[in-house]
Amino acid sequence: MKIYPAIDLYEGKAVRLLRGDYAQMTVYDEDPARVASDFAAKGAQCIHMVDLEGAKSGTTPNLSTICRVKEQTGLFCQVGGGIRSMETVKTYLDAGLDRVILGTAAVADRSFAEAAVAAYGNKIAIGVDIKDGFVAVKGWTEKSSLEAFAFCRDMEAIGIETLICTDISKDGAMQGPNHDLYSRLSKELGMQIIASGGVSSMEDVKRLAAMDIHGAIVGKAYYTGAIDLAEAIEVAK
């Protein structure tokens, strides 16, 4: 299992939200590239980035910061947040990002997800954010009528290989991930599953690694020191 340390971006800074609430934001570092360099120093091979402003607006306000992270570290970088057009997909991939994550757009427009995966293959991932068993959209501000597992199976059917799944109720709460959810996803789907939300201890890392899922995103636990990133990366291997 791979550990994906996370950088959530807002106004060019590394921040974290509590359960997706923009009103509960903590700024952890003014320089995300400095954070990313620390990830690399601790043995990380990949980075997960989210443009929180883009998630609400559908634009790319943190593009230059995201590109600087990629350029300075050379690590595998995946990015999500407001990617709702082929133009934005192309912008990120042409800039050297390794994988883009479609969320709201894939829910609202299945044909867009189909076109993106047809054009770019495994450089396209789907981020499914789950709230009360349904898919949440627009930066977690709205709950759709789509049942989460039905949506995941549909994305697998169109050729999506990587699924980043977040249980919103767990995100940033430091209460552990939804292990039952990730176990079920790994059993029912033939996709690369990346667990996101609530990974807050080495025990969480060990349990997720034992499920043989592809990856786990570590966010707040890194910033608060609850998880030693270097140790987590070794345990996950």
C-alpha cells in the first residue's frame, strides 16, 4: 500500500478543513512546496493535492502552487478539486501532473468522465465523497441522489482504474477511517482503492494495509504529528 500525504490548498497555502467545512479551516503552512519537500525527505513517492477553491468554483486558482510542488519534488502528483472540463484536465496534465481526480463533474456528467478516460486512460481517477451512503458534490456542500456503490460500479464499467474514496464524516476528525467501507470497496470492485479521511494513527495504517488496498491518504495526522510519515510509509509497504 502506498501512502499519499496530502496538501489541501487555499489561497496558495497548505490548509485543512474539518469534515469539509470551509468555516473550520486551519492554515498549516504558508508554503506548500516546503511541505512537499518534507514529504519527499521522509520517503514519500506520491502526493495528493486538492484545490479547495477550485472545488467550489470549478477554476484552477492554485495551479501555479501545484506546479511548483511537482517541479520541486519530482514525485508522483495527483490533483483534484473543481476539474469539470476537458480543458482543465488538459491544463493539469500538460503542466506535468501525473493524475487528475474527477469528482462533481463525473457525477453530473457521466459522458465527461467517459471522454476523459478515453483520452487519458489511467491518468484519470474518480474521487467519490460519501455522505450518509450517497455521493456528495460541489466541495461536499451538497448531497446528490446517487447511491455511492452504484456510482462506483458505474465508474468501473466505463474504465476508471483508480478510486479515491472519502467518508466525509471521518475527514479531519482524527477518529479513524471507515474500515468497513474500504473493506467492502476492495472486495466488490476491481479498482485501485485509495482510502481518504480519518487516517489518524499507525494502527489505522496497519489495518488498511492488511486489506491490500492500493493507497491511503494521510492529511491532518501528518500536520499534527499524530502519524510519523516515514514510519507510516514503511509500515504500509
